[in-house]
Amino acid sequence: MNCLPNLHGLLIDIDGVLYVGDRAIDGAADTIQLLTDRGLPHRFVTNTTTRSREQMAAGLQAMGFNIQAAEILSTPAAAAAYLQQQHHHTCHCVVGDAIRPEFAGFDSDTETPDAIVIGDIGPNWSYALINRLARQVMEGAELIALHKGRFWQTEEGLQVDIGAFVAGIEYVTGVTATVIGKPSAAFFDTALQALQCGPQQVLMIGDDIESDVGGAQRCGMRGALVKTGKYRQAQAEASAVKPDLLLDSVADLPRYL
């Protein structure tokens, strides 16, 4: 059953679509292998900011996926490119140790930086840190968020994501953050360039109806929502975004190709 005409490429979210916690979604690895065997261009797009692309690829391979680091488009690399484009020289990187090498080309400044980059730092958030970041933004530092997710799915359930902290700093300072990851149009444009496809030729597959599906649709792509990961029926039904395709999981994708 081919209900996806003119499909020449796929963008696929990782966490919540291919796996949850340390367990692969049943049938997901077979689906990715099928795409490779058919020669259908695809890339993996993620807002994950706690691991490098090499670490992500190694973890996926350990779960049985035939995925290479070069096939993964991550927000830290996109953020480093943005900092260069904006001619920022100093940066306060509020990120995990695993992705700090992406920002090695910038001088670290935790007092008066040109820019602040916010990623996932888990339980290391504190009032003192938020207060310092707000002050630096008020003094002129550009506020850059690797993403602005509200929550993410773990084996223990939904967890608060960095969007809550970014929104708080925006509220205090009156400054809107530059968001690098999904649903940023610039991030999706980079992914389309990697596929060498036009937006109308690409399907984005994700578990977040707003960032994945809505973001892709605003860029002219089609969006498929999977009922795994952070998917919640009530939130999907309440959203103004309507997916072009609704899948129980990514394992059901081959039926529509």
C-alpha cells in the first residue's frame, strides 16, 4: 500500500522513535535496514544534547541498528556553525561534557560571554545558574537553545526538558532565544540539503507532534507521528497540528512505502 507518492527521502527522529531508554522499538532496526536496502535516502535528526554523534551511533549499533555517525544530524554541530556565522568568539556553554568538543573553537567565558548555549545538563540546574544566565543575557549575551523541548520520554516516564529553563530566562529578560534544533526551519533546511531533496519529497517521522510533525509541515514536508516515545493521545488530539500519517510505531512504515 503506497500512500506516500513522490517520496524521495526520510528524516527520522531517534529517541522515542527508534528506542526508549536502552531498548529498541520492536521492528525498528528491520525498518531502517529496509530503507538502506531499497536505497531510499534517509537521515536521523535529533535534539539530543547529552551525547556526541559517535556515541549515539555506537549505542544504536549495540541495539542492532545499521546506523553510522555521519547519518545523524545533531543540534550541537549546527549550533557551532551558527556561532561561527554570527562571529561570536566567547561562549558560556551550559552543556554536558560529551558534546563540549563541538565548541572547542570558541573561548569559554562564564562571566561576560558573547553567547550562551543551553543544552541538557540533567540535575545540575540551580537557581544560582539560572540567575547568572539571566544576568548575562541582560548584559547583551545572545541566548541560544539547542532545543526547547517541554518534556522527553524515559523508562521512568515523562521528564521535564530544557525548554522550561529556556522559557524562564526568556520571561525574566524579555529576550527570545535562538532555537537551533527542531522545530527550527534552519535545522530542517540543513537536513533537506543533506538528503538533496525538496521539502515536498520528504517525510519526517517523530514522536513529538509539535516539534517533529508541526515543524516539518511548516517547512513544506509531510509529517508522520508514531505512537511511541513521548506520544500521548490526548495531547495529539488537542494539537492544531494534524499528521499526514499516524503509525503505531516506525515498524509499520514499510506498509506505506
